[in-house]
Amino acid sequence: MTTLEAHGQAHGQAHDHRSTAASPHEHGWVVESGHTVSTGRILYVRCAGCGVRRVDQQDDRRRPPVALSRETAR
């Protein structure tokens, strides 16, 4: 699975990641790791531009993940 597929962008679904005051840009999330849980997958993602990290949950691989945590600095 590519990062684009993991974030639902491979099928033309745009992701609207709001920036924080600490990182005033649109984040480009890269999946660093993940694991399967009973409700889908937990993804540990990092912004390729600024290094901010976040935890996402993806209930269905055909749909984009949803943020479970807030963005945290490196």
C-alpha cells in the first residue's frame, strides 16, 4: 500500500489537513508504521515537510483515515 492509498488520495479524494500555528503549511502525511486492531488500522504518520507527527485510524482501507490525536512536534 502506498502512502497515497493509505490516505485515500489514490482515488481522487482530497485531504484537508489544517495547519497549526507551529507549522503554517498543508501537511504531506507519510505513514511511518501501523498495526491492525479490531476496528481497522492504527497509522503513525509524520509530515514530510516539518516532521510533525500524528496518530490516525482507518476503519476501512477504501476510506481515508481519521486523526485520533493532535499534531505533535518532533
